[in-house]
Amino acid sequence: MSEIEETSKVINDDIGSWYFGYTLLKSTKLDITNYRIFKLTSWIKKRNQINEIIKKGKSIIIAKNEIDIALILGLETDVTNEEKSEDIDNSFSYIQINNTPEYLYGTTHRPGLKNDKELADDMIIGDKSESYFNNIKDKKGKDIDFSSILKHKTEPDKLFKIMKSNLNNFSMFELDDVLSEWIDFFKRKVLVSYGQDFTFRKKENSNLTQKIKEHEKTKDMIKRIKDILEKELTKKDVKGDIYQLLLEIKKNKNNAFYKELHWGTNLENDRTPNYSTNTDSLMGLRILINDVWGYDIEIEKYKIEDSEISGTLIIKFFDNFGLDDDDISKFGNKLNGDGFKAWYFIQHYNGFTKVEGFGKTCYQPFITQATVKEEFCFKYE
């Protein structure tokens, strides 16, 4: 093979190395195959000592022209190696992501927060004095009587018993043990250090996760996500380059995932599954997670084989296990409302929050999490 002549190119924006190799090959008259993209990309990465993403402003050494690219690919003018290259491509497999999941997309809502600087209302703790609980009204303007709760204001153990005995009626079947486990977890006081108000405990249970995965609302959500992923990865100018898609999501807020997974006049609301039917209530899904607060999407075991893209989606649904003012107005006067009143009082009564050293001890709400995995397989032309 004769010596390859080189030149350089300054990168105008972050770009996936696979996509860069593809665009470079596309600029020639050579046929484009996965194997050739891989071989050219590998040469570029090795020559420039880079990984999967090439940063903006970097000067990249590339082959000077089509003849030099052909030399890198091992092609000769007699076309015999062209045919050989096509044969290799038929059984070629290029794995881009191995065992480390790659973060794809996350909802605007983050765990426990309504924005980057504020706690979600149902995660606020110790913010109300005793007198406040004498003046709470429900949605119809009727007083919510906290007298049976206030008499135990120095007896949190009794309040937790009231909470558990009443709320168990909202989880009468398979998830009854999960709700009991959640209440016991809430009962463990924690020390929240100053400056760590946005740090939360997380709780996950395999039985709860399975029920969520089997739910039609979840299946609909997963299908929606897979449809977006397929549409974006099979575009002719992407051809399965996951890193090119990740860069697009990162630099463009109004990306395909954001547009499809938000709703409202200005796309201000996250699109999330909710579990609020009567069946969901009896099963325990409504009280354990109800209207999902948000989720994160990751991809693992990603690979390109011939013209087939495959991998596993990891969707981490999360919700805040806490109550806000709207919750108590809605449920405080309902049947078994004492359970909600005890819960709300334990969380918000300032008498249960004690300053200690560099923080405060409290009954802190936590994050319910359900990690659902779903395999995918797409073809592109």
C-alpha cells in the first residue's frame, strides 16, 4: 500500500466519531457500508487519539482525498477488494456501548424537585406550626378535623400506626406489603445536612416494578419512546450512530424526545403515565406512585449489526412519596382520611423537625423508583 497523504479539518461542533467517519465516506464516490464506516472511523480515532465524541474546535487529521480514503479501506483500482469488503459487511457487528448504560433523555421534572432551585411541594418538611392544622379546609370549603391527630403530636409512633392502619385500605392485594414497607421506610428519621436539601433517599421494590411494567399506561409510554428512538436512529444521516443522537439531544432542548414527550400550549408539561383508576387504587399503585413525577431514559447493550440496530432501553420512573397541601384538601375528609392526615402531619409539623449540629433530623419523604427494561431492534436502509 502506498503512503497515505493527510490533511486536517477543524470541527465546528461536537460530533460523534462514527457519524464523522460516515460523512467523510459519504463525500466520496465509494459505496457506504458499516464495515467501511467502522474501518475509517477506527483509523481516525487511532490517528487522532480520540474516543466516541469529537469536541468542537478540535483539529482532526484526516485522509487528504478519496484515493487516500480508499487506501485506508484497503481498496484497489481492480475492485476485487471492493467485493471482499461487501462480503465482510454482511456479517459485520460493531458494538458501540458495552455494559455501561448511556444516558439518553430525562424529563423536565427531576426527583423531588419542581425546578432546579425549588423542592416539589410534596417534598417540603417541617414547614407548619400546630395552629396551622386547625384551619385546613377540603376542596368543598369544609373544615378538615385534625383533633384526633393533634392529640398525638408528641407520639409519632401512634401517628404511624394510624397512617398504616388507614392507608392499608388503599392497597388490598399484591402490593399491601410494599405499602407497609414504604411507611416503615418513611418512619426512619434522617439527618438532612445544610446545603443537602435536594438529596433524597430512593426506594424500589421488584413487585411494584413488575406491576408498573405490566400496566397498559406504561406499555403505551414505552411504545412512544421506542417509536421516537426508531425514527431518530434510522434517519439516513444518522444510520444508527447513537452518539450523534446524544449530541443532538444535548445541544438542542427542543429535540425530538422533548417535543414528543411534552404536552401543553408551550410544551411545558412532561408526558408521564398515571395509575389512578379504581383498579389501580385497590391494587395500591395509586397511593404508591399515582401520577408519575418523571423518568430518565438510558440505553445499554447497544450494537449495529449489518443494517440492524439493537439494544436495551432502561426507563427509571420516579415519584415523590410525600403529600402537599392539595393532597390533604383532596383526601383529608375522605373515607380513611385519618391516614392521610397522620401522614401530612408527620411530614409538615415543625415539632418533628429538630436542629442538630450541621443539619436537621426529620421524617423526610423519599423517591419511589421503578426501573423498567425493554429490548429494541430496528432496521435502517
